[in-house]
Amino acid sequence: MDSAPLMKISDGIACSLNVNVDLSSLPTDVRGTSRHLATRHHELGKWQLLTALSISRVGGEVVELEQLKRNIENKLEERQAYAKFISECVKFKEDFDQFVREDVYAELKKEQHLTNEIISHLRNHIVLLQVQLDSLREIYKHLYTDFQDKSEAIKLIASCVTHSNLQESPQTEPKQQHISYDQWKSECNKLQNTCDNLLKRSTNLRGNVQFTWRNLKNACHLQQLKTSKVMRKQIHDMRKNEEEMWWKLQEAQYEMDDLTKMSQKVSAQMRKCKERASQNANNLNVLNQRQGHELCKDQAHNSLALQMYDLTLIEVRTERMNRQVQTKMEAVRRRILVLQRELEAQRKALQTELKCEDLYQSVVPGNKGKQTKLSLKRTECTFRSRCD
């Protein structure tokens, strides 16, 4: 609101209230009229002062509302940019089917809903503030017009007193139809009451807007803390799962090493058994080449035959054991492959969660200092490129 009219108003008040008219030298019949004019002059001066004070109050309230409206508009821009970022976070989480039902996704959806609700409230506040500003500007115009009318009336009354002193009267036609004094006073009171009511309503509106914004800001801050907490818990659980998978993989690899050593031992035992069986078979063939009565089942022949039988049983058992070991090794090998794939997927998911958490913490107001609009938009633009 321009301060120049207020300076003119103050000058006008000073001039109108400092007009002194000496009534002692006037005739008796004129003195009564002049006294009424002086009383009227003084009354208009008081009303003019009230109007000037109302103009000053309205001007100050307009300045306060404009400042509040600018602040709310800035907050609206920030929340709109933040809403786009949260929408990108939600969409990014939805792209991973295995994480759609997780707690982080649910908290991000809550924060998205709360952010949209805050945007709606801020827009409504801007509309209400604009309506109130229009009403205040309108009453300001009426007050300023009323002030000018009263200033002109004070000058005319002072002129009437001067003309009465000179025993002259201005020959002018009335500009409009006269109203009664009670109607005039009622209009003055009505204008002042309207101004007071508008100022009271404006003060209440400012208080309600600021109170609502503080509550919404606190609710958003609490939701951001909750989302951050769930993110940290999610990352902690994922790291714990990754560590458990790594230990399971190590156990499977240790088991594979043990089975490999066992398979090597069984294979060595099978080779040794086959070698001894081949040697015993050769010895039996040599003994079977004896002639006449020498070809008999003596102790040497029976011992070699018994060894051949035992070696055959051992070979069957070792082959069965070798097949069992190979079966176990195949199962462990498949389990190792599954664990390796799961561990790799878990590591990728953990890296994604860490990037999302880092981006979220960098954008959330108050976590890493005061964020500017430029940094918010830059983070929003680079969100997908950093998370791919």
C-alpha cells in the first residue's frame, strides 16, 4: 500500500484540526450559526481522524496479508515440486513387483496423500487470502473516498465560517439530495463497523492460516520422520538378510568342499580296489594254469577267491557311495547357484534402496540444511538416472 496517500491524509488532518476561528467579533445572530459550524467542523475532524486511523490499519493489514500470501505461494511451489518427487518415488517402487507391498511403499503413499492434501489446503488459503485482500482494498477505497469527502467538507465549513465573518454567503447549488444528520452518522458508523469487522475477520484469517500451516507442516514432518525410519529399518533388514544369505552360501560352499574331498577319497578307494581286484584276478589265472593234481582249491586259491569276493563287495559299496556323494554335490551345487542369484538380487535391491534413501534424505526439508528450489528440481530430474 502506497505511503504517499497516508502522508497527505496526515497533513490534511493537521490542517483541519488546527483551523482556529475567532467568534468574538461576530454579530449575535451570526455567532450561533458560526458556533454550529465550528462544532460541525470539530466533529468532522474527529471522524476524519478515525477514518485516517482506519485507513492506516487497513493498509497495514493489506501489507500483512500480501506478505502471508506470498509466503503461502512459495510454500505451494515447494510442495508441488516435492509432490512430483514423491510421485516419482512411488512410481519407482511400483516398478519392482517384489517390493510393492513393503512398508516403505505404504509410507510413501501416505506421504504422497498428505502432500496432496497440503497442496489443496494451500490453494484454498490463497483463494481466501485473495478474497480478503480484495475486500480490504475495496474498503480502503471507500475509506479514502470518505476521508477526501470529509476533508472537502471541512474546507467548505471553514469557508462558510469565513464568509459568515464577511457577512457573505456562497451562491452555489447543492450537488445532490440532502440526507438527514442521523443517516449521515449511521453511514459513518456503518463504514467504521464494516472496516472493524473486515480487520477482525482478516486477523482471524491470518491466524487460522498460520495455525493450519503449522499443523500441516508438523504432520508432514512427522510423516517424513516415519518414512525415514521405515527406510532405515528396511535397509537394516535387507543388510541382515544379505549377511544371512552370505553365510548360507559360505556353508554351502564348505559343504561342497567336504563333498568334493569325500568324492576324491571314494574315487581313490575305487581305483585302489580295482587295481587289487585286477591283481588278484591275474594271480588266480596264474594258479589256474597248474597241471594235474596240482590244480586244486588249496589255501592260496581260496584266499585269492575270498579276496576277489570282498573286493567286489567293496567296489559295489564304493560305487554306491560315489553315486550318493555325486547326488549330494549336485543338490548343493544347485543350492549354491540359487543362493548366488538371490544374493546378487538382494545386493542390487539394497543398492537401489540406498540410492532411494539418499535421494529422499537430500530432498526432505530440514535433513541436510535448507534446500533451494533449484536443488529440489535438480534432484527431481536426476532421480531416475541415479536409480537406474
